[in-house]
Amino acid sequence: MFFTFCIHIFLIFAYSIRLHRKTVNEETRDIYYKPNKEIVMNNIPSVFWLIPIASVVALGMAWFFFRSMMKEDEGTDRMKEIAAHVRKGAMAYLKQQYKVVAIVFVVLAVIFAFMAYVLKVQNPWVPFAFLTGGLFSGLAGFFGMKTATYASARTANGARTSLDKGLKIAFRSGAVMGLVVVGLGLLDIAIWFIVLNAVYEGEGTALITITTTMLTFGMGASTQALFARVGGGIYTKAADVGADLVGKVEANIPEDDPRTCPVLCVLRWQCVQRRMWRSSCRRIRRVRRTVRR
């Protein structure tokens, strides 16, 4: 994990410096110092405002689906007990992971700030964009996992009534994850675009500065995705192996027996690792596609 993390951070720094050098080289061209309307961004097109509106609509629909899912019955007392254990384990892991991730993000943000304001080899907005990328990625993972841990028992209980009801609960609960990722990603990009366009209004290098800054969101999101993927696997294996040893050696319980803790570990792994990693990766792809367009 440490080796992978070092490679990841090295690639982030290399890519950041490459973007900055590309920006500096392009700034030396005479065309960027001329008042060209195609390059200088004075006004925001009217069609742009569909982006923040769409993000708000997506987040609103995600909230609606979440509230409708929470109104469903969670099932029997045993189902509620198991679901509570799954939520407790998932949130315990998430809390511990975010503590570590927060420390890493603060350290990296300080390094980026030193490179931007002291060494002058970075865009001055890079540290803030890096933090917001990780923040929104973490929020998407948190909302997705919270929804998944509440929806699992409700989906199972709905399937006991009819497959149609179980499918509706599962589909709408899964839609919360997709809508939150899209909504937060578009909202993040739209807000930063509006702010940077206002700050660099009338400057010839406005589009380049905005583009390089928005690409930094992907760096923060990818760092969060790294911890979500690797950390989830480590958490799962540690809990699984420990529970197997206790169940098999001390209690002589088979591995696939529902009385063993590994069953809950598998459920937690599905909620923790897959939700966190997929939400972060989806947001990375969403940011990169938007910037390229």
C-alpha cells in the first residue's frame, strides 16, 4: 500500500508540474496577450446555467429517492439487528478512514501551497481545488454507503413481498449513488468555473487557468479513491481472517455458517469498498470528461 501510495503521489506532482509548464509556455505566445473574444472569457454562455440547475435537480432527486427508501419497512427484528451491525461496522471503518485521509490531504495541500506560493511552479488555486475534489468525492462515498447500509435490509424485506417491490427499492437506492456523484461533480465544477471566470475576467489566459485548476479536482478525487479501494480491502481481510480464526478454532463453526462474523464482514465489504471506490472513480471520470469538453 505504501509503495502504491508513493507512486500515486509522484504521478500527481509530475502531472501538476507538467500542466503548469504547459500553461507557462502557452502564456508566452502573442495570441494570449491580444483581446481575442474566442479566448478571453468575458461572459458565460446562457447554456452553461443548465449545469448547476441539473446538479441541483440530481441532488434533489437523490434526496427524494433516499427518503422514499427510508419509509419502507426494514423487516423482522432479526433483519433489523443484522442491518444495524452492518451499519455500525461500515461507519466505524469510514470514520477511521476519513481521519487518516484528512491528515494526508492536509499534508498534500501544504505541499501544493508551498509549490504555488513559494516556488511559483503551481497554479495558486491548485491547493484549494485539490481539497474540494477530495471533499466532494468523500461526500459522495459517504452518502452512497449510508444509503446502501439502510437499503440492504429493506430490499430483502421488499423481495419477501414481491420481486417488483424489491426491485424498486434496490433500483432507487442505487440511483441515489449515481445521482449524488453526478450532482456533486457538476455542482463542484460549476461553482469553480463561475468563481474563476469572475476572478480572471478579461484576461487572455483565463481559459487555460480555469482548465488546469479544474483538472486538479481529479487529483483530489483519485487520492480519495486510492484510500477507499485499498483501505476497504485491508479492513475486510483483517476482519475476515480474525473472525475465521475465532469461529473455526474456538467455536468450531463452519466458514459459510450465517452465525459467523465473516458473513457480516462480506456485507460490510460490499458497502464500504465498492461504494466508496466506485463513487470516487465515477466522479473522477465525470470531472475529466467535463473538462475535456
